[in-house]
Amino acid sequence: MKKRKWLPMMSIVLVTGLLAGCGSGGNNGGSGGTSSEAPSNAGGSAGGAAAKEIKDLKVSFVPSKDPDQIITTTAPLKELLINQLGTEGYKVDKVDINVGTTYEAVGEALEAGSTDVGLIPGGTYVLYDDGADVILTATRSALSNDSDNPKDWNDHKPTTNVDKQATYYRSLFIAGPTKKGKELADKVNSGQELTWDDLNSANWSVMTSSSSAGYIYPSLWLQNKYGKSLTDLAHVVQSDSYDSSFARLATGQADVILVYADARMDNEKNWTSKYSRKASIWDETNVIGVTEPIYNDTISVSKNSPIMTDEFKKALQDAFIAIAKTDEGKKVIAIYSHEGYQVAKSSDYDAERKAQELLKSLR
């Protein structure tokens, strides 16, 4: 095994909108009997060909919500998987679904081959990619802005949701209506590059060091551009929520805040009502930095599961994508804020690997 399992709690929060799990056999990731794949004369495959038989398909979820709530909401997934995999040429006798006791428990079950499929955050996947293959990335509603150039976000305000799915989101550096905030925004909007001295002269509000959008990915951005981190800034205050960060921005306590893209949509009403600003949040705030993509949660499979052939991986990809398009499937995956799935590859999560290295350095 090439990785040590470190910072278990931090790995939990590397992803916005964490997964939830369901369980029929208790709350221990990787529970259940062995699975096998063998030819069968059972029907249900496409084109009338004999279906391949899967005696027991084990699916594990991370415990991001109350297990009882997860179990109730996701119970239909068993029958949905059996039926959909049947159309892919697989006769599945039983689907065992469980909730891991921790995120790490699910990762370790995938690595050991004691579970076949895990719905896990990107941070958990990269910790356990010795034994896990990512096959799908969760999707959510995309935004009207997706440029890595902050000026583009300012030239095309306000940000809105669009009728398209996205496999990732970004972190934004938002400058507010203070003199310093306007100074930084004016420089960006005139096409100039901000210097480290520009950033270091501002008052910052950031999230905890385990927040992907509010700390980790912005630190990666600063390292790539200036060889610095958030810990090198002279004036930093930690917020306990994004709401607190926007309050500080509105009252002038902070010149710059770090948020997920585009958190201003969620705080548009608060800006004028709760925080008593006269102008809109779109008029008074500007983006001065945009991080690289932060990829969404994964569906990953075990490299060490005896049933996990390349053919079956493809069948699982097609099955989950199809299930997410049904009304019943949408209700199931909504518990962990997924709207659909797209085929993923390991390199999609390279930035997450860098984030994990940064977390090591912060210990």
C-alpha cells in the first residue's frame, strides 16, 4: 500500500455536498458475503443472450447523514440496480447496501475488496486509489460562468444556473465594497495581474483549513501563483460559515472572502435585507481570483473485488447514469445532492491529490 491514511477528519470535508449512504446490513462499510460472476442461463440480458450472474453486489456509502434517513431514502436503489443491470446483461441475485462507520471505512473496504462499489468524495477516493477505481463523477447544475479568468465573472454578472450539468465547481476570491476591495477589483478588471503585496495588504476572511473552497484550493492557487499560502497573509480571520464571511464582507470587516462558486447567488437577498446594503451584491462585489476545478463526489469500484471486470465496470457506469435519469432514481440520489453522473477518469482528481499533499503540510 503506497499511502498512509492520514487526517481522517479532514478528508471528510474536502468536497462540498458530501455523499450519504444507505444500509441494509448494519452500518459497517464492506459488510456482507462474497460475490461471484459466472455464466447463467437466466434471462434478462439484452438481445436474448444468457446473462452473467452476480450473486451478491455490495455497495457502500459514506456516513454523511443520519444512517436511518439514508437507509429509508435509498432503499429503492437495490431494485433499481437489479433491474437496470439486467438490461446490461447481468443477473444480480442480491444487492447489499451498507453505510460505512467512517469515510475511511468505506475506502478501506474498497481497497480490501470487501465491498464492490463505494459512493465516496473525491478526497476519500484519492486516499485509497491503490485499491479503488473511479468510474463516475456526480453532476449538479452548472453555472453561467466557468472561466478561470476573474474578469470574465465580473463582465458577465450576475451568475445564474443553466440547463446543463457540471462535474465540478470552483472556489472564488470575492472582493467587497471597501476601499481596498474596490482597489483590487479595479486592477483585475483593467486587465492587470495582482501582486502578492496587493493581496497581503487586504483583510481576509477564510474558512477552516479543511474546507476545499474556503481554504485548501485557494491555498493551492496562491502557491501556484506566488509560492505562498493563506498562512502567509498578514491579515486573516477565520469564519465559522460562509454566511459569516459575507457578513464580514458587507460590514467592511473583510476586503476579500473565499467561497464556493457562486455563493453570491445564495446570499443575494441577505446582502440587502440581512446586511442592510443599499446596492445589490452583484454591484458591490467582484471576483479577483478563481481556482482550478474541484471535482464532485465519485462512484468508485474496488480493484480487488472478484466481480469487477472491465465489462462490469461499464455496465455499472451505464446503470447508474440511467437510474439517475428516472424519477425514482432522482429521489434516491437527491439525498446526497447529486443530480446525475458522468464517466470519470483518475486524472480528473489530480488537483485533489495536490490538496491532500497540502493537507499533509498543514499538520
